Amino acid sequence: MRSRSFDYVAITLIIIGALNWGLIGFFQFDLVAFLFGGMTSWISRVIYAIVGIAGIYALTLYGRVYDHPYTNS
């Protein structure tokens, strides 16, 4: 799997995590816990962990930010 594929997967997971945190902040509703049986269920914990790992991986994107190769600038 190429690095770009990892980038898209990580960004997708980060968006899911951000939406979940937005729901928690605005409505006190944890969508992951709701869908997968509570905050302490093993599947919820796995999802939280994967989203967290994606966030840590996203830190590497700062060092790899570059202009798109097809732009004229």
C-alpha cells in the first residue's frame, strides 16, 4: 500500500473522529458508543484506538506537505 493510500485512510478516520467529537461536544451523543455497544465494549475501544493511531500518523503529514505535482506554481 502506498503512502498516499495511508494518507487518505488516516484523513477519513480523522474526519470520523472529529465528527464524533463534534456530536459529543454539541449534543453529548457518542455515535461510536451508540453503534457498538457503549464506550467500554471492545469494538468501540478498537475503533477509538484506530482513530487515535490515525491522528498520530497524521502528524507525519506536516513533514510531507508539498505542492501537487500537476500544478503550475
